[in-house]
Amino acid sequence: MSTTSEPQLPADLLDTRLIQEQGLRGYVTGFASRLRSGDLGSMPVVVGLVVIWLVFYLQNDVFLSSRNLVNLALQSAAIGTISIGVVLVLLVAEIDLSVGSVSGVSAAVLAVGFVNKSWPLVMAVAVAILVGTAIGLLYGLLYTRFGVPSFVITLAGLLGFVGLQLKVLGDTGSINIPFDTWLVKFAQQAFLPASVAYALAVAVPALYAVSRVLGNRRRAAAGLSTQPVVDIGVRAGLLLVALLIGTWYLNQDRGVSAMFLLFLALVVVMDMLLRKTRWGRSVYAIGGNVEAARRAGIAVNRVYVSVFVLCSTFAALGGVLAAARGAVAGQSSGGGDTNLNAIAAAVIGGTSLFGGRGSAYSALLGVLVIQSISSGLTLMNLDSSVRYMITGAVLLLAVIIDSLSRRSRRSHGRA
């Protein structure tokens, strides 16, 4: 006697069917199923961030004050911008160890061009960012033409561009950027009016819901599965509540920083490019299996070059923002723990070191974790040695969770 069984559905289609059949209950059931299969998404880092905030709040209630959170947002913008580029190279299972040095070179070019050479500020900013773009192009060509491992290329860049930074700065070693320039004012003093901040807090979830609904219509017309309305409503509602509460609380002090808003905008734009474009799907495909991507007709080398270019460009932009934030560019710009924090933020935020998994939001979540640890330990009057050890432990934990989730997904796929 033979028996037949219903064919197994992919996890995303199974979740969609559950939500369509059971509504909110199906949403919870599908979410639990993804967790059991090792598809943790951003949950570990979100839970970890909440725990970190709670622990530091219990030690010093100033930690969650609106003033400290505004400062935390300001401190996160530059490193977070650099980390966006690191996320991109990690998605294709590569690495860039020179993002700190590239940011330092760009800061030096900005300061020398604007202060010493009397370039217009817009020109100095543009040249500084283009320097990063050129460096990324060099990395991409070396990697694709000669097959040199990205680890070696960018390690050489880390050393070489520190020397270039010192050469550009010359004997002065440090150059102050005038406080009355629009760039410094943007980084230090620009905050959104309360009405504008609230309007954005409402508009973002609304745009999210509209885009999902329109996407559903296109998918339905093409005969593809659609995202359930319950799912869209829950996500949009949670986003609205979070943004309104966050905006209200930050407005108790100076408000929402324009520089942090720029960082958020870059995260959103890169997330859309990764999820909605052929290029983004190619990035994930290459990170998942480069040989399969090549056989599928993807221009693998072009994608590699584009990723290295974007990574160094974001590093340069982060260097410009950091210089504007401190109103100075010097030999220490891009040095210290800039490099390590940018890479650690991408990994802690949920981007896999093995490629193919992660999102632009990893940079946001990861940098918030790192800056929260730094801010909390500073309020507790603990020195930097403790911060390095705790950050290292959190990074190791993130990699362990990534490895365990990969193992769980493989086991679930064989089951």
C-alpha cells in the first residue's frame, strides 16, 4: 500500500499560507516556526540591545535620559555610515580591513583642501568622497583581475593609506575646520524641528504600508504569492509606535539630529537597493554561492567591483562626517578603534561573515550596540580597557549565534 503526503513548502510560503488562513494567530505561528528553523533575523541583536540598555539604566538612570540618547545618536552616525559599506562586502563573503584608514585619508583631504588650499567646501567634500570611490575601484580591480584575496588587498591598504594620510596632512599633523562652516554646523548643531520630526515619524510607516500594498498588487498580477495584510499592518503599526515614542523622547532634549537622520536615510536606501533591485539580488546570490551565481548569468566581477567601490565610498563619507563632528582632521582621524568598530558593528548587527545573509539595518543595530556599551561604561567611570573586552565578547557571541543559526538551518533543511 502506498501513501502520499503533501509536498513541503518553503518557509516563506508556508508562513504566508498560515497568515492567510489563521490571521494574527498564523503570524505568530509562522514567526515561531522561523525561530525553530534558525531564521533568527535581527532578534538576537534587538534583544541584546534591550538588555544592554536595561543593565546600564539600572547602573545609572542618566543612560536613558533624552540628552544621553541624543548624544548616542550623534556618536553613531559616522561609524554607522562606514559600517554600511562593511555590510556590503560581508554580504559577498569578502572583507575590507582598511575602512578606518580610508576614512582618515578622506578627512585629511577635506581639511587640507578646504583650509589650506581654500577650495570651496562643497568641492572639498566631493573630492574627499571621490578619493574613497577611487580606492574602492582599485580594490575591486585588484581583486577581480589578479585574484588577490580581499583580506590581503585591504590589509595592504590599511597600512598604505595611513602613510598617505600622514603625507597629506604634512608637518601640521592636525587641521581645525572652522566652526562656522555649514558642514560642522550640520554635524554638531542641526536638529529637526519637532513638527518635521513627527511628520516623518508618521510618513515613514505610511510609505512602508503603501509600498507593500502596491507590491502585493504587482505580485498578484504576476501570479506570485503576496504578503498578507495582517503582516503589513502589524509591521507598520509597530514601526509607527516606535518612531512616535522615539521622536517624542528625543524632542525632550535637542531632538532628532540631522546627521543621524542622514545615516538612517542611507540605511533605508541601501536596504531598498539590496531587496528591490537586480544588483541587490545578485549581491545575495554571490554571497550564497558564487559559482551558482556565475552559472546563472550574473556578472560576478562587476558586482564585486561595485561592492568594493561602495564600501570605500561609505568609508570616505563616514570620515567626512567624523571630521565635521569633531571640527578637526588629524593623524588620529580614522585611527584608534574606528576600523574595528565599523567591522564589529556590521557583524554584531546580524550580517554573516559567511556571506549571503544580512541587511543594511545590521549597520544601524550593530553601531547602536557598540555605542551603547561605550556610553554606558563611560557613565560608570570605567576605562576603555573594559569597553574593548566587552565589545570583543559581544562580537564573539554574535559570530557564535550566526554559526549556530547556520547549522540549525542546514539541519532543518535536511529534515
